[in-house]
Amino acid sequence: MGKKCLDYIQELNDYLDGELDEQLCGEIEKHIGQCENCRIMVDTLRQTVTLCREGRPEKLPAALEAKLGNLLRQRWEKKFGR
């Protein structure tokens, strides 16, 4: 029995970075050619990486930045304490 989706998901970062050996790359490419869910995931990850590399920082409106900062602080304190 071949690898299943979850087995390949663990390798996707290295696959997208071109750090896997040719055989494993071939297995992943064959799998994503047959599995629509994994193909969508790989395409989405590729687009995310491209946007992060090529994107430029955007300044948030002050009110939104403050609200987001407060929300993150509250969640941090709830999970980890002060």
C-alpha cells in the first residue's frame, strides 16, 4: 500500500522548497496528480509562499492594529498567563 495524504503533508514544505530527493518528489507529484484535495493544498501553499515573498507590508489602520493587538494579548494571557 502506498503513502496516504497525511504522509505527504509532512513533506510538503521541503517539497515546495525543492529540498527532497527526486524519487520522493516524483511520488508527491504523482499523488497530487491523482488527489484533488492535495493538489488544492499544494497550489494554495505555493500561492501563499509567492505572496509572502513578493508582497509588501501594508500599514493597518490604527484602530484595527490596536484591536488586533489587544485580542492577541488577551489570548496569550489566557493560554500562558501574564
